[in-house]
Amino acid sequence: MPSLAADLEFRGLVHQVTDPSLLARLDGPPLVAYTGFDPTADSLHVGSLLQILLLRRLQRAGHRPIALVGGGTGLIGDPGGKATERPLLDEEQAAANLRGISGQLERLLEVGPGAAEVVDNGEWLRGLGLVPFLRDVGKHFSVNQMVAKESVRARLERPEQGISFTEFSYMLLQAYDFLHLHDSRRCEVQLGASDQWGNITMGVDLVRRRRGAEVHGLTTPLVVRPDGTKFGKSESGTVWLDSRRTSPYQLYQFFLRSEDGVVGDYLRYFTFLDHDTIRSLDRHTAEHPERREAQRALARHVCGLVHGDGEADRAQRAAAALFTEEIVSLDETTLLQVFAEAPSSVVPRADLDDGIALVDVLVSSMLVGSKAKARATIEQGGAYVNNRRVGDVDARIGHDDLLAGRYVVLRRGRRDYHLLRLA
């Protein structure tokens, strides 16, 4: 089994380190390391998952991880990665967000005495006095140094937006978090995505200046989409870890649709599959991309990590049923998840007493533009009811065709679906 340092290198998880000696220390006596998560929403997202799994990798290697939830810093807002000021959360929303993501972190990490810990920096930041904070923390950093940080400089280069003093002070609060965790829990390592590098190095500097101690920072690459854009809570198409926002099936499908160019990276970032298995899947992608074996392994593994093996099994069965007559075995919840993005229409239940002509319903559902095209589609083998090919132009849809007692799935060709719902 490879060492932790070798595993992180293989997975491409080491982007920057404040001191290369940290990698050797990861294979030594236990360390305490932390990562911060600001409660800007009531759920974490796929981009956050990389950091959570990094904490789990450290925990598996015998280290003690701390997941810090920003009950204090979340009220301020991190300027990093944003072109404009973040809207300030009110106390009630921030508290609700804090509860949501704390619960997720506790489920995804092995939390307990001597194990992983979830902490709220509001416990110590809310009690800070302004004057003591400026004397004990602010005096250690020059404005020149702070302005040079990428997160601040990018905003200053947009004079129409700029940066408020509130967000400008964020990096000092994050630096203080590291000092507090060093003092209270002997924390020696701060982890984060590469856009946190400036904030992390300020924390390292503060601990060194105030305590004369050597602590470290390590960043991972940002998780990006194939077009290079960042995963984030405020970006379109956010993939959440909360099943109420993104269902297990939708999470499974998201990773199942991964492009060949990124699936190898995602296997390394988001799974605990061993190196030989990942290399084998890399070869399958290169030699037989049409089989999508890497994507299926990735989707199954991530869904299982986030939602449990039972939900992953359901999502896998639902994905397999999408093009087969096994669709009849899906329960109502899973069926609706599968066709959540498909067009739908409502049909009175009484209309099924005598059956609805398939030709008519193909037209009314707009799967085809006319009855003539509907007949041609059926005759050419391109019309499906509940994934069963129908070749009779006189076919009718009746009560026996209902799924979960109230749905019928129509399909034209390979991918054009329509969901009939009975009133």
C-alpha cells in the first residue's frame, strides 16, 4: 500500500505546500490538520467533497482531521473567487446553513473522541474585541502584503466593484482561526483549495510570529468542469451533497456523464479506489471509451460515499433501466428522479378507460409534429411506451401501461422522452 504522501501525489492532490518537508511528515507521527467550510448555503457541493475526502485520507493514515465551519467568518464573506461583494447573511440564515453543513460533515467524516472533529469558529471569533484583535493580529500584517493577495488584487483591478473593509478583513480572521486551533488543539496543518493559498499563508505567518512555531499549509487543485469553470455554490448547475437539492440519482448521473478528458482526474479526487484499479480504468477509457467503464465506477463510488450503498444501488438500477423495460420496476420516487428534467403533461385518468391512441399522444406530447410523422415513427420502430418498442400504428395506451399507478413514459428514438401524468 502506498504511503499517504505517495497517494496524494498520485492523485494530483498536492498543488502547493508551504514547505516540501510537510509531505515527509505526513508519513510520520500523527498530525492535526484542518480545513474550513463557510456556511454560505445549507449544503456543501461537489467542489467541497474533494476537501472532505482529503480529511478522510488523512484520518485513514492515522492523522486527526478538523472540519471548521465558519459560523463567524461566514457572516463576513470570503472575497476569494468572486468578482463582486457577497451578500451578507443574516443571523438566522447563517445559523440554518451552519446546521446543514455541520450535519453533512459529521456524516461524511468519522467524528468522535480522538477522531475527526467539527468545530464552529463563531465560538471564538464572536467574542473577539476589536481593539485587542487589531493589536494582536492586525499589527503583524501590512496593507501592502494584504493587497498583494490574489483574492484582493483581482477585486481592486475592478474599480467599479472594489472590496469592502469587511471582506478585506476576512484573511485576518482566517489567520486567527489557525492560531486558535494551534493553541487549543495543537493543529499544525491547514488544507484548502488553491484559491485559499493567500489566506493559508497568512495563517502560517501569524502562528510563526505569535508562537514561534512551524506550521504548514497545503492546497489542492480547484475542481473544474471540462470547460475550465469552477464548481461553486453560486454557479449554474451546482451539484449539491444534500439529497433534497440534488437527488442521489442526479448525483450519479452527473458523474456518469463525465467527459473522458476529466474522468481520470475525478477518479483520483473523489474515490478511494486503489492505484492499479484507477490505471486500469484509464486504459479502458483510452481503448474503449464507448463502454464508459470509468464513468460507471466513478458514479457508483461517489454516490455510495455521499448517500450510502443503498442509494447508490438504486441510482445504478435506475440508470440501467433508463433504456430498458426494467423501468417498470422503479418506484415512484426513483421514476420521478429519472425523468425530473423530461417534459411532461397531464392526462385525465378517465381518458384511459377506452385507451388513448398512441399516434395522438405522440403529437400532443410534441414528440412529433403531426399524425403522419407519428405513424412513420411507429412503423420505423422509433416509438416506445415504457421503453417497450411499439410497432402497431393502431396501438392505444390504457390502464395496464401505468407505472407506479399514474405514469406512462413515452420515448421517440434514443433520447427524446415525455412523461404522461394522470390527473
